[in-house]
Amino acid sequence: MICPLGLIRYHSQMHGSALTRRRFLQTSLGTSCGVGLLGQLVANTPPDLGERPRQDLGVTVLNPWGGRVPVSFIIDDSTCLVNMAHYGLPQFMEAWSGHRRRYAKVEWKQWPREIPDTFVHRFGSWCREHGVKGKYSVVPYPACVGWIDRAMPGWSRDELRASLKLVREFMVPDWDIHPEMISHTRVIDLQTGRPMAQRPDGSYWMENGGWTGERSVDEIAHYIAYALRLLQNVDLPCEGFTTPGGFGNPRQDRLALAGMQAVQDVFAPEVPHYFKYVVDQGTETQPRVECVRGLTTDRPECIVNVVSCTGDWFGGWTGIDHGEEAAGMDRLITADGLGGRLPEVIRAGAPAAMLCHWPGMYCNGTEVGYRIFQGAVKRLHEHFGERVIWMKVSEMARYWAARELTSWRVTETGSIHLQAPFAAPGFTLRLQPPSEESTPRLIGGQDRKTMTLTASTNDEITLPAGTWRRKKDAIELCIDLPKGISEIAWN
Ligand SMILES: [Zn+2]
């Protein structure tokens, strides 16, 4: 799933480079991975996966809660109040000739400077009502307009406070909060807090450009940690981060390692994660568990790279890059539920996270992108129902970390000894029972407490934690996997 195979693309390519929208679409439809199209993509430095545990044959981890396919909604370029498109576009046009050409006739000054909190609230309410979860960026120094932890020129202190409160209290339960670096436009000199000076050729260091190419892991980690601390200053919890477009492209390995160190330093969650990549072809959309180390110690480390299975097929990062509403919905999922990208991925049992940019939900007040999204979600629920489950990206990250990093050993009696570096709710296993009559029980933790598992019927899609069902030649069981040692034994 790494670049040379042509499967991974970089999100926000449009404002990560001089690539035009049209060319982006051609690229998406073609087989090229972008090498040669995008200077930043030339680097081929996949992140180190690190250690992997012993996992004996005969045991398979399925999708959570009986095999439900995770779906998620990844929102980039959101922040408090500021419309990133209005303030970011002139900076991208100044930095990149491609943007100057493409947007020369666009009246971006007419775009609203604000995406109002009333829209955030309306969007968040609709998502809650429909069970939608995902990731919501809060760019901490959006397009260099102001600092979320100090002042946002153009808005009062009360407005900024209220906006932060809305994210903290209303959005956080269903959404992971990520910084998208510091400004998402100019690279900031961490010594001075000012955007870095122009480069000798007259261009600028942009966060979504190639700045990280000549930086060490430490320098990149320092930069990401700085962004994370700004969110920490306003009590927004983070277990991960999003890269603005091409940030980290030149050295993907350094980005993963630096990101892991930064998240650990500032928020120290058990399972850090990040969002950067779009896999809009094929079904290799599983999160990747990277930089694994210390697996047998009591402080295992990793970072999970959660990908999206679509590009931004809503209103784009500008809010004007949308097509027809009906066509937009069909591209995601057709009315009969058979066509479109989401059914393709979900039918393969692969996680299906969609990507959008916040200005492309609001679309300068027309909300075209938002309607495409709502339509797609309704179709998804109509056709897939309980076969899918909405998860935050941190929940997907945790599940995959447990899936990849739990070790298991099948003993002579057929019982299974599990050693889990991380707990995971809804952990679902398929096992070979020693006989047709065998029924499973869970022996959990150091005190080896036995938990009876309840037999479930086969006609439900969902398998609640603590239940099992008999399938042809196998047993499927779902447990809230405890961290540490546990055992599945047979009656
Ligand atoms: Zn972005």
C-alpha cells in the first residue's frame, strides 16, 4: 500500500502542490502514484513497521462486534471560526504558481471569513442523531490569523471562548480532535513564533510543502509537539494529528517516528495515531500499525496510520470544488447501494473512512458538500445498516493495534493464551474448537477470573461483547479484550 504500487495518494494534494483539480482527478483515476507529478512524492521511505508478535495459526481476528465494518468521517481544515479557505487561498496563491493560475479568477475575497458555530452545531447534531463519528481538525494558528489559545483577531474573546467550548463539550464525544500542524499555511519559526522568511527563489516554506525534507526526526517531532501543545493549552484532548497535505512527504519514515514521539510527549495516549494518506483505489484501507517497539515490555509503543478510502468528493478545501450533488453522492454510494466507492470497500470487509475539508461542507453557505454527505450517510445506513459501525479514528487505531500486536499461542488442549499490549472493546476472534460440542469461556487477567460467554444466534449481524456463535467449522466470539494476559478455554 505504499506509493510505488500506486495505491497511496496524499490527501489535500490540491493545496499541497501545484496540482490542479483536473489533474488531481486524472491522477486519481489513473494508475500513477504521482511520482513525477509531484516532486514531494518522489521520496520512497515507508515508515518502519517494527516488531510483530507470535500469532499461531487457527485463530483470526475479525472486524469488531462480530465483523462489523468500521466507517469514519475525517474532517480536515476545520478550526474555530476561521474559514481556512478564505484566509489560506491567498497564501497558497502567493507560494505556488499553479494556484495563482487556477484561482486567478476566483473571487475569494467574497467568500465568508467565518464558518459559523451555528453550522458546527447543526452539523454535529445531525451526526450525533445518525451515529456518525470521526475526526475533526482544529488548526491552532489557522492561516496565521490568530492563536486559538491567545486571540483571534476579527472575533471577540467571548466568541473564541464559546467556539472552543463548543468543540470541547459538544464535538469531542464523537470526534477525535487533531491539530493540522500549526498554521496549515506558512511554516512557523518555533523560536520566534513568526512565519519563516521567504526562500532565496522567492517562494515560501509552506507546511504542506516539502519543509520536512531536510529536517531530523527531532526537529519534526518538535514541530508537531508545538502544534499539539496549543490544543493542550485550551484543554482539547488529542491522541493524534493530521498532516496538512504534503507535510512529511519527503521522509514518511521520519514523520511516523516523529509523530509518535510528539504525541507521546504531549498527551501520552496509549495508542497514538495520525491521518495523512488517501487510498482511493483497491481495498487496502486497513490502518497500519507502525514503529512498534517494546512489545514484550510493560510500555509498548506504536503509532497507527489511519487512511481514508476516498478523496474529498464533497466541496474540496476551497468549498467551490464540488460537482453536481447527485453525482457526488453516487460516487460515494449509489441509490441502490450497489455502486460507488463505499460499497466496494465495505463489501471487501475493509474500513471505509471518508475524507472532507470543512470549507467543503459549508461551501460558502450553500452547504452543497454537507448535503452530499448527508445523502451518502442515509444511503449507507439504508443498505448496510448494522453491517457497518461508526468509529472515531482513535477507536479504529486501538482496534488495529490490538489486532496486530496481541500475541497468541494455541496450547495442546486447544486453549488460546492471549497477551494483549492494549485493551480493545468488541474484539472478535474466529477459532477452531477442539470438538463440535465445545463451548468457549474466557479466563481474564492475572487473577484468572472465569467469565462465561453466552451463546448467540446466527441471525444477528452484531455479536455483543461476551457472546459467541457457531459457524461452519469455527466459532466466532466477541470479548472486551483485557490488556495483559487472558485465555480462551473450552468446556
Ligand atoms: Zn488540510
